[in-house]
Amino acid sequence: MEKFDKFEKLDRQIEQTIHEVENMDRHDFFEKFIHNSFMFAAVWAAFLNLIIETLGRFSTAGIWGGLRFMVDEPLVFCYNSLIIFATILIASVFRRRTFVFLILSVFWLLIGIVNGVILMKRMTPFTVKDLSNLEDGFSIISNYMTPLTIALAAVGILLVVGGLVLLFVKGPRKKGKIKRKRNLVAVCLVIAMTFGVTSLMVKIGQVDTFFGNLAYAYRDNGVVYSFINTWLNTGISKPSGYSRQLVQNVFDRDELDDEGRLLLTEADEDEKYPNILFLQLESFIDPAMVNCIETSKDAVPNFRALAEEFSSGELTVPACGAGTANVEFEVLTGLSVKFFGPGEYPYKAVLKDKPAESLAFDLKSMGYSTHAIHNHRGVFYNRNTVFANIGFDTFTSIEYMSDVVKTPKNWAKDRVLIENITDALKSTETRDMIYTISVQGHGQYPDEEVLKSPAIRVTKAPSEELKWKWEYYVNQIYEMDLFIRDLVRELEKFDEPVILAMYGDHIPAIDLAEEDLENRNLYGTEYVIWSNFDMPKEDEDLHTYQLTAHVMDMIDMEVGTAFTYQLNHRNSETYLQDLKTLGYDMLYGKYYIYGGKNPFTATDLQMGVNEIKITDVVKIGEKYYIKGENFNAYSKVTLDGRELDTIFLGKNVLGLLEEVDPEDVADMKVSQIEKKTSEILSTTE
């Protein structure tokens, strides 16, 4: 009888609970099952993490990539879920818990979506540093996405924002008194536990603190942990025991002067050294290295012929499928970007505001004139600012080029660089250092037929879509190879000694795995060092931060702090550790290697080698025409910094399409204006 009473009582309780649930309104539902349920938050965090990991692995592992990661690496998966859990629990201390909960969930979901989309277009995952590149990203988004896709993405964003606003206004709120102190204590405990678990995961080797390979780090450590790491880990970390003595001990005593500064080669007064040229080729590799495709003919016969005759080798670059600016940094400074935080771009960070030593400054001290050339936008990656901070005299961007031909994907073809390189060489009486960055091979590569009569056909590929991507890419590389041939022919005629180092900056952003490449290296390209004078052939595999020191060694030139260190201490057991110490001292420390003071001052960077000037203003009828020299499609008439409606009529004539006060005509100038942002890059005197 007693047992029967217990069952009857339990039955009544169940009926009462069912009745309460049936009569519960949606606000009560949120209160009971969302607001007060840490278990729900934990399950939701795991679900969000599964979505994020699936999106991050979709381009390589398909729809089951996230689930496979969860099964293969359960500890790492749970740890990443714990990070999400610790953040979304913050919602429990707010009255509008549902709104805050969804805001935090959308935040993590957006990271996953953006990372997934980026990995569909390049091989480097999404990092916090990319947020500082939003302006640059938006400026080239049309090269990656169709107008319809951009419009749909914008509509989606507006709908999400609108939904969140509606939820904020109409959504449920916590009724009654909020147990804020209790919830806050619980949140703090979970956050503390997360930090403790982080230390444990690092200690037992489940997650890494150093990302030698960003793509692999996201794959092995999880998207959430890796993304946060790119936020917390920035710059070059301060060396243990950092001091004047530590920095000076990097070099031998006889390499330093009495004040502990590095002794460097004196100025090249008798010009015994050659003009020094670097040519960084966008996404350039030999398609014959790709095992998964076959082509109708050789795409790079000229580059291969040069590699057989001149010094060459494999070049290990710091990123795959992207990272052009970081390759530039390594070649120009001799420092590895792996010394910095994961995914960090020094061009967007320390070099944006601070002058620093580079090959340009080093060669200027020896009497060289220094030039940078890039057939893309001058403001991209802050180059118009950074190049002044690292010692360039001139910078010729696409806004200062004429007769630019574009690819079907709207990137400038590289042939235009020949004229700009030769103009830079002829612009001075002194020796020149020219750093040229090409852009023709840039992705995104179309997954449908675009080239109707290509010079090269792809006869074998893993899929139809990849066939068209590779066919487009291979034909751009073929044209770049012809550009290399014609550039070398032009430099052969030059009556001064010239050395030219040319190399690919990274592999193309096409679906590639290590087994698809002959060298099994996603971070491997090739380099060739050509000269118009006799030099022994010295083949060696290098990292990009070692390339310049190798070139200096070939011409017997000792110049620059990092490059001199590499030449004299490359066999040291503490080679990379000491190079990192130098990098910290030169960029973030107390400049002990320079005697305690930064000796570098930003140059007065001239945009373009050829002077743009006005020779006359002519009025014909009611229209004004501006005559001058070196105008192009980026030349606009300006008045007091304001752009006037201008038509480009030729290298020597611009037409004014709006009325101006005759008294203001004498004050009109011509400015080179960047089209995406309307930023004025330079203005005539």
C-alpha cells in the first residue's frame, strides 16, 4: 500500500509538470530551459564548435570534417567547446539573457563562417589580424565574389542585424530578481577553469603555443583556440634576459665597434657592386610540380632554362596560398615572420608607424637609390606608408603606370613592369636597388571556362571545376614566364652590372595537399638568381628570410644587421634564437645593436619615378584642358584637395568636365587618386 501511494504521488507530480509545460508561454520556456540551464549552454557550445570546425574543414574534408575532428581529437574538441561555453555563459548575468546569448553565439558563428569562406579562396585561415585588413579585403572583394554573391551576403547581414534589433526590442527579459552575484561567481569559476584547462592542455601537448604553420595549427588545435591565439600573441616576444650584453653577444667581439655597434661595409663610392633587383612573382610555381594535373605543353620554359644555367633552388616561404606582404618583409629585413604572432603582418603593425632597418636603408647607406614597384594599389597593405618607413626613395604603384592590361579576373598583367623597372634603372646616375612585386598570378581562379583560346590546355585534373581553375592559372603563369624572358632580354642590354633574384611568393590558392606536389611542400616555391655578368652557379635551398643574405654573399657585399649576422653565423647552434633576439631589439627593444637609439628616419617617399607635372592650362570654348607630362587614368584635376570631374585624354592631356571659377584656374593641380578609397597619393607642385 505504501508503495502504491508513492507511485500515485509520483504520477501526480508528472501530470503537474506536463500541465505546467503545456501552459508555459514562450517567455517561460526561455526562462526555464535557456536562461537557467548551464547544461543547455554546454550542449549549445559543443554544437557551435561542431559547426565552426565543419566550416573550417569543408574545403579539404567536406561536410564530415568537423565530426571527424570531434571523434579523432575529442580532448581538443571539448577544450575548444569549453572556450565557447565560458564566453556564452556571460549572458547569465544580464536581464536580456536570450539577446546576449544569441549575440555571443552569432559572434562565434560569424568567425566560423568567415573562416570557412576565406579557406575556400585561400589556404591561410582567418585570424584577428585580418580584421586590421578589412579595408584591403573589401577593396578586392569583387575579384573573389560575383556581384550577386556580394548582394546576397549583404542582405544576409542586414537580416541578421535586423533580427537582433527586433529581439532586443521584443525579446524576453528575465523576470523578477536576477541572481547576478551567484551567476557571476559561476561564470568566473568557469573562466578560471578554462585557463586552468588551457595550461593543462599545453603541458600535455594537446595544443601548441607556437604556430610554425598557421593552416596546420588551425587543423590540429581547433579554430576557436587558434583564432584567440592570433589575438593574444602579437609582436616578437621579449627574449629571456634581454639586455645590452645579450644582444651584443649575438655577434663576435671583432664584428662590433667600441660602443658595441655592428661594423658595416663603407659606401660603394667606386661602384664596384651591381644594381640589385628583386622580382617577387605572385603565386608563381612550375605547374609540372603539381602531380594531379597534366598540361598540353610546358608553362614555364624560360624560368626553367634560367634555373638550369644560374643559381637556383627551392625557396621555403612563410605561408601558402596567401601572405605576399609577409614574403616581402622577410626578404627585405632578413627576419622571419614566425618570430611574430600567428597570422601577423608587420606591414599592418610595427612598420606602419615606426621606421626600421631593411635592405633599402642598408643599401642607401652605401649610395644606392632604392625603388619599389607594384602593379597594384599603392595603399594596399599600407605600402605607401611602410615603404617610406623601411627606406625606399620611390614607389611606383599601379596609379603611376600607363597602358595597363588586365586579366579576366581584373588583376594587372605583369608585362607593364618591364618599362617601370627600366625607367627606375635609368632614373639615377647611381647604382639602384629595385624591389618589384608582381600581381598577375593572383587568385581567385574561376571554376568555369573563361579563356576561350588558351595557349595551354589542362588535359588532366581531379575534377571539372579544378580543370578550369588550373587552366586559368597555368595560362597566367605562362604569360608571366614570357614576361620574365622579355625582362631578362631587356636587362641584358643594360650597360651596368645587374643581378636579379626572382621567385614565387607562395603556391596558388587552389585545393592542394602535400601529396599533390612533387616536393611534398605546401610552402615551397623556386628562386633563380640571374646576372648580366659572370657569376658561379651556387644552388642552395633557402628560406625567404635567407634569400637576401645569399644574394649579398654572391656579390661579396656585407651589409645590414640581420644579413651580416646570417652570413657570419648561419651555422650557429643558436642561429634562429639569436636572429629573433636581433629582431626584437631592432623593432621593439632598446636598439642596443645601434648604440641605444633608432638610427632610421622615414624617407620622403616619392610616388612614381617619372615626375607628373602641368605645363599649361588651355581654355577652348567653355572647357578647360590641362596639358602636362606622365598623366594616366588615375590622374585627376584637384582644387584645394577636392577632386574635380576629369577625363583622361592622353599622357599629356586631361579634360575638365565641370565649371570652375576662372580665378581658381591657376590653383588647379593634378593628383594621382586611388580609385577604391579616393585617397590622394600625390599632387603636382
